[in-house]
Amino acid sequence: MAKRKIVWSHRARIKLLIILEFYSERNKSKTYSKKLYSDFNKELSLLNKQEEIGIRTEFEAVRGLIVNEFILFYEATPEMIIVHTLWDCRQDPTKLKIK
């Protein structure tokens, strides 16, 4: 099977940038943000081998991949893995919008 392209939705990219900027400012260093970004990419790369490792969601095609204290909500197609959103599990769950 060919390696699928990982595509971040607009919403997911914005949330990713907000999270990375938050930790850079809070820690006065980009070290943790770089590590977190690396962790996200490492876990997403596993989906090329086993796309169903994420937890099921209320949307049939969407699964959630737990990375540290975050959940990456994704959908796997034959050509790509689409990251719909990124969620910090410490937030109010009533505000979660996956798609």
C-alpha cells in the first residue's frame, strides 16, 4: 500500500498553531512546541499502517487518535489521512466540533 498524504483541515491547522504558540509563549521556549508537533506527526504516521487504531466517534468515518493530552480527530481514505480537528482534553467537551 502506498503511503497516504496527511492533510490538516483549516480548523485543525488553526488549532495546531494556537496550541504551539501557547506553549512557546508560556514556556518562553519553542522546545516543547517542537516536541509536541513531532509527537503529533509520529502518531499520525502510524495511521498509514493501521488506520483503525484511533477510537470511534459518533461520525462513522472519523476516529480519534490520543496523543499526550490531545485527541487528533481524523478520517482515513485510500489516498489521504484528513485531520479534521485537534482537541485538548482539558477543555469543555460541550464546545467540541469535529466536522
